[in-house]
Amino acid sequence: MSAPTTERSVELDIGGMTCASCAARIEKKLNRIEGVTATVNYATEKAKVSFPETVTPDQLIERVVDTGYTATVHDTRPAETAAAEAVSTDSPLRQLRHRLLVSLALAIPVIALAMIPALQFRNWQWLSLTLATPVVFWGGAAFHRAAWINARHATATMDTLISLGTLAAYSWSVYALFFGDAGMPGMKHGFSFAVERSASASNIYFEVAAGVIVFILAGRYFETRAKERAGSALRALLELGAKDVAVLRDGAEHRIPVSELRVDDLFLVRPGEKVATDGVVTDGNSAVDMSMLTGESVPVEVGPGDPVIGATVNAGGVLTVRATRIGADTQLAQMAALVEDAQNGKAPVQRLADRVAGVFVPIVIAISVATLGFWLGSGAAVAVAFGAAVAVLIIACPCALGLATPTALLVGTGRGAQLGILIKGPQVLESTRRIDTVVLDKTGTVTTGTMSLAEVIPAEGQDRDELLAVAAAVEHGSEHPVARAVVRGAAEQGLAEEPVQQFVSHGGKGVQGLVGERAVVIGRTELLTDWSITLPESLAQAKSEAEAAGRTAIVVAWDGQARGVLVIADAIKASSAEAIADMRSLGLTPVLLTGDNAATARTVADQVGIDEVIAEVLPADKLDVVKRLQDQGKVVAMVGDGVNDAAALAQADLGLAMGTGTDVAIEAGDITLVRGDLRTVGTAIRLSRATLRTIKGNLFWAFGYNVAAIPLAAAGLLNPMLAGAAMALSSVFVVSNSLRLRRFR
């Protein structure tokens, strides 16, 4: 019996893909290697490959190259190193933008000369040749290269039609210039809508060749820009961590880069600094703000023996921490891996144009070849036969198709920006029409994400305003988020603060100080017990009820007597209940998802009208919850704002990130809600669906105008300028249809 082979895996960066069929072709070629299992994702331009020991990564790369694409092993170095090198070279987006702008500058006069007879000076046609040549061969190089690769593998995509159509238009124009009448001095190119047979040797189509290249380049540019922005989610996530750290070695403090930190090193974390890596507190007490990673709205009190997580922020005193996990083992790095896995696992969205082109392109080519054969077989002149065949390609060349998606997307996203909605790309729109479930993160999404004073409960006979004013005076000396909420609450109610003396902070327990003649103690019950202060039954019950609802309750006492309880909570946004009702009207089922305890979550859900609640969820579990809902057959939209939501936002069928949240959540989401108003979720879904409908309508008419004229072209009855007019008309219709989105409400 042969020993079992050990399976390895590698991630490859794939270059040169232009549509989803390219990904399918590479995947098919890789899977033909014995023992290899490959998944190629067009959206992320990556291939995940499992392979046996008998196969090497170089063999995998060679197979991809043989298929006509490029491949390299994915760079696993630190994000900072890879990013620094990326800056030093021209990005594909920058190269594409340069190619688009140069081609546009050259194509505009070509199109203007062809369409406006008044501009046609003597020998203008030779200037058109000069300007159109670099657009066709340099600007359209990527399309011709892709068409050649497709031809070698006996396949055809939209690139094939673009290449054939533009080259046919250009070649026939050159023929007409040198061997026909188009090169004669004084030649005019007027509009004519007559349907008549013509050898077409006196007409040129440089404006068609140059215009198509520019329109399609524009579409590719906007698509590439959206994809490149989406890829920055991982970089943003990894950059959340601290860059350097104060490490204790040989009894002295040294400031070193975090990458040099080792397990069991002791390091200091001062107030306001980020914790450098996962570890355990060995000395000091403080409150650590973990909301950016866990979603917990209340800072966590830590002391000796308590664990802390890298990238969280120390909100209180100085901590000494022993490093327990570094590099790829930290929770931050594991969350980055979750985001990447979720993005790679998302099914690649095939552009609607490519779907139709899969059938349309081969049919058009077949009709063109059949037209040529028919006319030659019937004894017609070669010029007539070739002119009819070229006319078929020209009328089918996707000029309006190049505008169909980008114009609707530009107008739709522009209108969205006015409404506080940022849509990242065309692939987002298809997800919106099928959404039936909306998962809402609680902290920062349904709630404000900041602590605020929710209730002031004075003891019997105690003045409420005095209670709050005295508490705010003492808490003014603390930087703890709970203390800031008390101070802010008193200021909002117009209460004047008294000066505080002999202020002392008891890490993790509370604060004390002198306000006038009062010896004030504020904090947890344990601190009051140290001062032999007991709570009357009414205050104890109020405190228990507040904590049962998931709120933070602190006791205020002075002169040996408990004076009242202050309740601190994460306030619900005023618009949340209205937003939930709007979602229900769209046929969506809202689900509240949070890392907070069940009592807090249930209280919030009841106030805003949500029935289903999933509470006490860890960051990794949020991703699992979305997957579980998807496994149940639901199409899930996720709304969140924290780093802990990033993986779930990427996994969801539609990720909506609150613009008031972290950069990582915004980058991982498909749609960003700039204003942080939950009501824009319904608006975003409506706008996305309207934009998708417009794109579909554009695609239908872009094909419809051309397809209707193909029989005329095949019959040799299509005047070249009629073909140009039909293409122009289809383009005008597409743009006009897209502009209707500006009136979206």
C-alpha cells in the first residue's frame, strides 16, 4: 500500500483576467492536473489551490501562464512592506487611467470631425487616421491581446467582439483611404439615413474604432477602481495595530517596532496608547476601550492577571503587559484572515454584458462570416461582400454597451452620494434585489456607540440636580468613558460644576474627592463597602434593575451616606425605530446581532421593533452567524460599523457599513452609509435596485439597436453612416436613461 500523500495549499495572484469566463478557464486548466483542487475568484483575482507533494507551485504557475495569464505566489509579507513596494511602481489603475485619458484626448477630434461636416477641412481624413491609429493599437492593446488569447483557446468574449469590430472598422477605413475614394482631397463625410447597397469604399469609420475603445476603457477603469478600493480592507485592518512599543528589557525601557516584540516580553501601555499585542496584565489597573475589536460599548476594567487584546486602547492608568501572542497568532491578525477568507469565498459576479456576450459574440461573428461567404458565392464584387461583412461587425460593436453600466453607475452613485450612500461597484447592485434578511450590529449602528447618561435616581429626600452636579464635579478629574458620560450629562442639563479637591482614582472601582465640605465617593458597590457605606433597599433595587437591562450603574455617596444611582447606557439612535419599520415595508426581516449581553440586546430590540436577537457573539462568531443564515437559504445584508464587523460585512451577500464607524468596516462593506443614519439602509437598497434596473434597460437597448440593424447590414443595405447614427442614437438613449436616476427620491 502506498503512503498517503501530504496535501499542501498555495494562494496565487492571477493577472490578465477580463471577465468571469477567464477565471473559469484557469480553474478548469488547473483542476486537470492530477491531485489538484483549484478555485479561481475573478473578483479578488486570486486562486486558492490545494496540491499533492508531486506537484510544485512553479508547475501551477506554468499551467496558468500556458493558459494565457500571469500568476505569482501571493505576497504574505507584512502589509507595510508590500504597500511600500506597491507605491514605488505604477499601479494597474494608474496605468489604465493614463491610457484612458490619452485615448480620450485623441478620440474626441476624430469623432467630432466625422460627425460634424462643418469641421471637415481639406484632407481631414488623414488627420483622423493619424489620431485614431494610436487609440486603436495602443489604447485597445489589452482587448486585442485578450481576443488573441481567446482565439488560441477557441473561445470568444466581449473582448473578441471589441477587438474584431474596432480592427474591422479601422482596416476598412485604411482600405477606403488607400484603395477607394475616401482618400481624395475634399472628401466629405455627411450624414445619410438612406438604406441602399454600397461598396462602402468611399466611407471611413475611424470614429467608430476610436470611440468604442474609449468607451470600453472607461468602463474597465471604473471597474478596476472599485476592485482596488475593495482590496484595501485588509491593509486598513492590519494598520489598526500599534507601530511601536515601550518594551522592558534588562530593567530599562526601550522603544522598538512591534515586529521586534517577542513572546513573554514585558511592555508598557500608557493612557491613550494602543496595546501592542495580545497579552496578560502583570501590573497596573485601567479601563481598556475594546469597542473597535469587540463591539462592546462599555470599556473593560483590567488588572493583574487579566488578558488584553492588541490594538485596543488604554483609557486609564499605566499597564505593564506580558506578551502572549505575536504576529499572525494575534486576534487582530486572525480577524484579518477572516476578512480575507470571506472576500475570497464570495462568488464572483459576472457582468451582465458578459452573460449576454457569451451568446451574442459567437452569433455575430458567425453572421459576419456567413455574410461574406454568401455575397462572394452569389458573384458579388469583393468590395460589396467585404463591406457587408464589416458592416455586421460595426453595427454589433458594443459602443453603447460600453456606456450601459458605467453611466448608470456614475449617475446612480452620484445621486447616492447626495443622499449619503456610497456604492462601491456594479457587482454590488445584483445583490440588493434578492436581499430578504438584514443583520444589524447593535453598537454604533442601532445605538450611538457612545456612553451617555440615561437616568439619575436620587435617594429619598435627595435633590436630583445636586446629586448630578456633585458627581460631575468629581468625575471631571477622570478620563474614564463612564466619567465623561456623567460630566457631559450634567453639562447638557446646564448644571454648574463645583471645584474638586484631593481627587483620587481607584483603578477599576471608582473615584473620590472633596466638593466643598462633602467627602464624595463614586463607583462600584465594592468601593462603597470599603468606606462602610451601604445602599438603601430602593437604590439597591434600582441598581439591580439597571444592570439586569445591561446598563452600567454607579453609586454616588458623600458624608458616609449613599445619595443616589447614576445609570449609564449606549443610547439608541432616534432614527432606528423608523428605519426598522422601513426595512419591514421592503419585505426585509431585521436581526439584531451584538457582542453585548442578552439583556441589553433584548432591551434595545424591543425599543426599535426587532423580533430576532442574537447576543453575546464574539467577532469570529459574527461571521459564522451570517454563514448560518445563508445556509438556511436566506440572502443576507449586514449592517455594521466596527472592526469586529468587517469579516461579516465581507461574507454577507450585501455589506452596508456605517460611515461613522471604523475605516476597516467601511472598506469591507459593499455600500457605505456616510451619515450613520440607519434610515439610509432602505434608501440604499431602493437606489441600488433602481440603478440595477437602469443598467438592465441600458443593456437591452444597447443590444437592441444593434441587433435590429444586423439583418440590414448582412443584406448589404446598411449605409455606413446609418450604422454610425444607430450607434450614436443607442448611446444617447443609454445616457439619457441613466440620467433619470438623478431624480431618484
